[in-house]
Amino acid sequence: MQNKRMHALVACLLGVALVAGCGGPGKAANQTGNATGTQNATAAAPIPPEPAYTGPVVATYTGGEVRKDELDRQYNLQVVLPGLQQQESKKDFLTYYVVWYKYLYGKAQQLTGVKTDPAQARQLADQAIQELVGSQYKSADEVKQKMQSLGVSEDDLARLALKSQYLQQYLLDQTKDLQVTDQQAETYYNQHKDDYLQVTVHHILVSSLDQAKQIEAKLKQGADFEKLADQYSTDPAVKDNHGQYADQPVSSFDADFAKAVKTLPIGQISDPVHTQYGYHIIRVDKRTQIPFDQAKDEIKQTLLTQAQNDKEKAIYADAQKAAHIQLKVAEGDL
């Protein structure tokens, strides 16, 4: 499912970092399970093997085939159950499913030393059901009733989580040699210095230009900035910060606001600055460039994550080509 995000249910199930532009399983947030999973390990029901799917063959790929029953069950589990059916066709889902959970899963099974945790898979399946409560359903019982009506089960969820443990290990194996040097990090820093600029700034947000000009005039006549912010600003945070944002990255602001705070002389009251939120009167109190040594570790992690995402997108694209997915029925019959 290239150029689409991962299905909401799979993301919830695995607790993963999404892979930008690829939609595949990313790095697990917790690959060893938590204390609850460990305590429940002996009580967890075993995960039964894959059922014998029935119905006509709807697609073939290098190394196997997908029958109608399997496609329906996985589509209902991963798309219909979490309410994504308006966003994705069965044909698109078929490609995503075959690439990740058939072709690349087969590659992952060939790895040696892969450690899987059926108890954690069960726990994550339960967690996925709970995550659907409130967003799509009123109770866990309602989720389970919907699952039954769709012909899917908690065993299907647990098998999906177990397969994804293999895929996570496969992706870790494929990306384990990626590194970011200090030189690469410094080059990035020099090209993105504004991202490492911090400001302490006061601002007042109002909806009209005329009111902004009136506030500007009062401030230039010596009025107290924070008192006027408390009185007039429509920024929801004003009740807590009285109009001040301290030591904030410039990159976190709206583009027009950021442009103003990068150039406005320290201590000067600005002319009205228009953004998507309204009109701002701004005073920059402090501007600090974070040195490279302080930003280095964060930059290296950012670049490593980008490299991992790029690698995973390439893995998906290469696997999609190598899988040679062939539809065996008309698209309307999937």
C-alpha cells in the first residue's frame, strides 16, 4: 500500500512508528512486552495456526496464492472493522496485504534467531479491541459482536500481531547497518539552522486588523503587554502564559509568525502580523541559536529515522515488484 499510511487497526495493534509514505510495519514501540504481558504469559491462550482458506483464488504472487476467504477476512479485520472502508479499495488492500503479510512475511520466516511472543500477541490483540472502544464502538462487547458479524475473530488479530513480530525483526535486520556520521549531522544543521533557533516572545492574538492596530498603539505608548494579552488575546493559552512563549523553537510556529520573530528587533513592538489564526502583535524578548553540539544527538536520530523510512519504502517497492501480484478475478469480484 505504497503512499498510504498503515491501517489504523494495525498501527494500534503493534504500537508502531508509522513508515512515511509506505504504510508498512515500522519499529515496535515495545518489542519485549510490558509487565502485564509477562505476568499473563502462562495464562494466554495459544494462537492456533492459519486456517485453511476457501473459495476461488483471487490473486497469485511469487511463492503463493490468496483465496477469496482470506482476502475477505483480512480486509474486514484491517479495513472495515476500524472504519476505513471509505478510504481504501480491496484491490489496494490486496497489494498491501500480499507485499507485507505474504511475500515479506515469507522472507522474515527465513531469518534465524527470530524470537516471537505469543502472549504479547494476545495482549496486543486485546489492546486493539480496547482502542476501538470510544473511537468506533461503545464497548468491547460491541467490537466483538461486529467482529463476529464480519467473520473475524480475536485469533485473527493475534495471528496478525504474531506475523508482525516477524516483520519487525525483518525490518530491524534490513536496517541495522544504517548509520549517521557527525559530519552528516553538521551538514544538516548548517542547512537547517532556523530549525534550531529559539525565541522567547510575547504576543496578542485578535481577529481584526483594526483591533490589532489599536493594541499596537497602546503598547507603543507604554501599556503593560501581559495585561493587554489577558484582556484581549484570543489565544487559548493566554490564561496560562499571559501571552508569553518562552524558549520555543521558531520552527514550531506558523510560517508567517516564524518569519516575523526571526527578524523583529529584540524588544520592539511589531506591526500587525497576519496568520491563519488572526492578527498578532508581537514582541521578541530573546533569540538564541542552539549550538550544534547541543543539537547533534537529536539531528542524528532524525536523520537515522529518515534513513530507516527510506530503506523501508525501498524494501516495500522492491518487494511489490518481486512479488508479481496477478489478479485472477475481475476487480469487482474481489
